[in-house]
Amino acid sequence: MNEKAPIVEIRNLYKSYKRGIQILPVLNDISLDIKESEFLALMGPSGSGKTTLLNLIAGIDKADNGSIKVGGVDITTLSETELARWRALNVGFVFQFYNLIPVLTAFENVELPLLLTGLSKKERHEHVVTALNVVNLADRMDHYPGQLSGGEQQRVAIARAIVTDPTILVADEPTGDLDRQSANDVLELMENLVHKLGKTIILVTHDPRAAKKAHLIIHLDKGVLNARPQTDY
Amino acid sequence: MLLRFLAFGLLRTVISTWYLGVEQSSATRLVTRNAISLVFPLPLSYKEKIRQIEGVKNVSYGTWFGGIYIDEKHFFANYAVEPSTYLEIYPEIVIPDDEKEIFFHNRKAAVAGRILVEKYGWNIGDIITLKGTIYPGKWDFVLQGVYTGRDENVDETAFIFHWAYLNETLKQTAPGRADKVGWYMIEITNPDLAADVSLRIDKSFKNSLAETLTETEKSFMLSFIAMTEAIVIAIQLVSFVIIFIIMAVVANTMSMTARERIGEYAIFKTLGFGGLHISGLIFGESLFITMLGATLGIVLTFPAAKIFSKALSIYFPVFNVTPDTIYMDIGVSFLVAFVAAVFPTWRAIQIRIADGLRRIG
């Protein structure tokens, strides 16, 4: 078992959505600890609330009740502006469809989160090159997303996610739009980020092969958690 | 967008041209006309009485001739004046000294504006024949001078000749109409005296057969414009409609752009960019689109105004794009950019990140 202190502490978390006059509960009394440098996979059927849970941990959605502490900060008490600032420094995002800005080069896309940090241009350049080196795409930094393959775009997205050295990385179906080889490359890269750089990754996936790379798989079903450690970890 | 800004610029130029006479009017000039209407003349004998009034520096007079050159389509302003005093009071009308000398001493002489002379290819010494409408008959004039404007806003399409020539002819053909002038042009010693001098002049002719109405040159010009106010209002309304159309087009473009980019804005928000950054992006884009259209529109307004000016020189002797029109163009483009960006910005800021991200893919 991983004995490190939890970097994410979730307590009695509730979240529901309103659809007209109907209230649909999505997460029901969720409590969960995620340790530093842990690779956690969230699985479950569609509509089980895994993306909602990921969004709440990443501070892009608000819980109805309960607390989420990330790196000791209770993000449920933060205002929208404080959350935005917190996200910029503490969370790296990897999405299924890469979500790169098409009119910006790979370099500029990776540089985006750094624009909020107050680093000088030279410092930003160094950080971006380092991040692109980690994902083996330093030689493609001047390419636009449209000039890159899906796998390469996802690696640029990962570089953008790690460039600020965030507390946690959240990845929502990062291999969902990739072929098998590219998916393996991305997963391998994520594994390396955990093992070599000590990153904490929370991965939402439907893919059992992707989940297999994680230390711990959490199953969500109808808003309720069911944790299962990986036997081969 | 470009064409709309061009149309707006041209219409605003038409409006400013309409008011050009007012802007050009001098604060030290008064105009005295018949109190009933400009159509009714005033006796020539008033000149000396006016000259003796305190505060009056110089007096001249003129009469609208309304002659036709070739046919009605070739309209240009033509009027009879007392040359020496007229040119003293209107120093913005510049005639070379030698031509002025001949003009002063030849009663059948006339001077015409540079644009008019160029338009008809007249030369000094040419006989110009006008067909009288108010004063029937064929009137021959010898072109003895070409005047130019001291500045670019002076009308260079008028035709001026000796009032004495008109009067002498009338003495023979229609003695009842002789020794009468259309209006007096008065130069005063101090612009602050305008109201007092006007009152004094009008008081002098109170209860006479031809009571006078004296006003500043500016008021006189404005009273002319008032006659065509409906046209000016219509042009102004059209220019406002154009602003509204520009606003609608930009607002629609920005709305569509923002809708297409809602996913991108969600990404920016996810990465930690706040409402201020998102607003900056949308307002910046709106401003860029509008300013691009406005800049090209403004640049093209100048050659378009030149073409317009040539084609309609009879109606708009001076048709220059004024700095005010440019400032208005720029002001409108800022206003349009701002208004068009308000709703998309509000929408982009309000949308939840999770909802925005769902639009991608």
C-alpha cells in the first residue's frame, strides 16, 4: 500500500443536477482520499458521476454539500475567482478531445497556463521546452494542432497540463479518441509522470486497459464509490 | 462592414457639407434682409443709413440673380454684388490683384470660382451668357477673374458680377425694380456688438415700407438650412440606420463566433483564465473586426468623396471629409464593438465550464 499522506481529501460529497423541476442526484455521500504520487482510475458506467467527481476535484464545478481538500486547501469554500487562480496553479487538465486552441502552435498552447504565473518570457520558454521534452515533442513546438496526429495532440495537452508543475493531474478519457498505439504511448507517458516525476493523476476512463495502469481503481455506480486496489501494482 | 462604414462616412460628409456655410460664417458679419422674406428687396438708400450706425465698419449688398447657363441642369449660384466692399467683407474670396483691378473697373465684368471655371473650360475674356429668370432677358458678362478660396472649405462654384450692371439695365427695362438690393452684408467692429447693432439697424427701419431683419451670418445661414431641415433629418436618420445595421451585423457575427468558441472559452476558464481575460478576448475580437471595417471604410471615404464631389459639384460645391466625420466613424466603431461584445461576453462568462467543455467533440 502507498503510505504517503493524502493530497486529495473528499468528505461527504453530494452533487445533484436540476432538470426542470426534477432534481437528479449524481454523487451521494462520497468520501475519498487520494495520496500524493498516486495514479487513480475512476471507472463506471455512463452517467455514474465519474466526470462530475473529476470536475469537482479539479474545481471546475461546485458541490452541493461536503468538502474537497486538495493540498490542504478546501476548494469548496473558494469563490469563482479564487478557484480560477487555484486551478491555474494546482491542476493540470487532460481531456478526451485534447482541447488545444487550434490557432496557437504547440509551444503557444503549452505556454498558455504560464501566462497567468507572472514568469518572464525567457522563463516561460524554458518551462515550455522542458514540458515538451517530457512528452518528446520539442521538435514539433512550432506545429499547429491541425498538423499533429491525435496522439501527438494529446501529448501536447499533457505537456500543457504539467507545465505549471501542478499538485494534481486530472484526465478525462484521455485515450478515448486515440488508436491503440497512441493510447499506449499516452498511458505510458502518464505512468512515467507518476513514477519518475511523482505526479498525482486522477484518470476517468471506460477502458480497462487504461485503468490497469493505475494504482487504484475506483468504481462509481449511481453516485456511490467502490474502491478496488490493483492486484498487480 | 466596409461598405457600411463608407456609406456612413459619406452621409456624415453630406450633413457636414450642409452645415459648411454655418461653420464658415464670420462672427463679425451680419446680414440684413427684408423682414417679410428674403424674396422682397430692400431700398439701396438703406446703405448709407446702415453705415452710420454705431458699430458698423463696412457695408456691402447683393442680389440673387438666379440666371441659367445653357439650361437648368447647369445650375450654379450667381449673384450681383458691389465688388469692392463685398471683397473687403469676404477676405476668404481671393482674386489676383490684376484681375481684381479689371473686375472693379468693368461693369460687365464677372468673376467665377475656380471649380466652375474648370468645369466649363472658361478663359479670361470669355463672354458668359446667362438667361435671366428673376430678371428676364439674356445677360452677357465678360469673365475677368477667377477666384479661389482662402481655405479649402470656401465654395469655388459661384459666379459674381456688378450689381451696378444689373441696376443700370433695370433702370431701362424695369425702372420699378431698380435701386433695390436683395440683402445687405455688414461688417461690425466687434463680434460682441452683433446683437446691439442688429437691434439698432432694425430699429432704424421700423415702421418703414421695408422693415428689416438683421441677424448674424450664422443665423442667416441656419435659416436657409431650416428650409431643408427635412432632408437633413432624413439623411441623419439613414446614417443612424446604418449604425444600427453595422451594430446588428457585428453583434450577430460576435454572437455566432462566441457560440462556436464557447468550448474554447471553457478551456481558457479551465486553465484559470478569469472573466476579465475572457472579456478581453471577446471585446478585443469585436474591436478588431469593427476597427478593420471602419479603417478600410474611412480610407475609402476620401476617394469616394472625391468622386461624389465631382459628380455632384453643382449641389455640393465643397465636399470634403472633415475630421469630425472621421472621429464619428471611430466613435461609432468603438460603440458598435462594445455593444456587439456585451451579450457574447456575458454568455461566455456565465456558462459553466463543464457545460462549455461538453460542447467540444
